Amino acid sequence: MSSPNASLQYLRFVVDGSEYGIDILDVREIRRNEPPTQVAGAADGVAGIIDLRGEIVPIIDLRTALRRNPGTSEVCIIVNVDGRSIGLAADRVCEVVRIGRSEVRGLPLAHEASFVRGVAVDRDERLTLLLDVHALLAEVARAA
């Protein structure tokens, strides 16, 4: 059983000026964002697909999925979800951080609440919204 003071590692990244984090264990690689091939009839938030070394990978535009302002995404975070690779287009990657369970707070009511695990507050009072990648992708699929 894990200690209440245990910590997890998260990849911290930025989308439209806000900082988000995803469990580092879900991250496969980080790449420069390339324009994906658009797919007719794709769900809102799906920017298209790319060929990643022979694997067709859907790309989720986090600005759209998180209901943020339109803009340019510079990086693509490739995550592994249930054995499938999915790309998350983000503005930039900041760092890998260790966040203790005691640093995570519940999130007040917000439109992102269904796929945000909580908000981490670090020593400098920086807020990082911790995303549940599985729930985020389920939300994008429901919007289809």
C-alpha cells in the first residue's frame, strides 16, 4: 500500500498559458509537432493522424479538447493508452516533476473536471492541473 507522502512523476507541459501534467508512465516519447493528416468526420479535438515509424497515430489537439484558445502547438507528446499510441499536441514541455500526494488538491467545479485528477500546488505556489489521459480520450470520443 502506498504512503500518503508518496510521490509520482509527471510530465509538466503548457497549453494556452496553463500548466498541465500527465503521469510520466503514460508517456512514450516527445516529438516536435508536425502537421497531421486531417481525417474527415473526426471528433472535435482530433487534429488528424501521423505515421510514427509505421504506426498510424491519432493526434489530439489539446487546445480544442481542453476548450482553450486556438493557437500553435510546438510539441507532440506520444502517450500509451491501453496499448495504443496517441499524440497530444501541446504548446511546449516544461519538465518532469515529482509531485507528492499531499500536494494534490481537489479541483473546484470546472468544465475540465471530468478528466482532471486534481491540481498540484508546489512550493512556489505554481498550479499544475493533473490530467487523466484515459478520461480525456474518453471525453474526446464521446464528443464524436
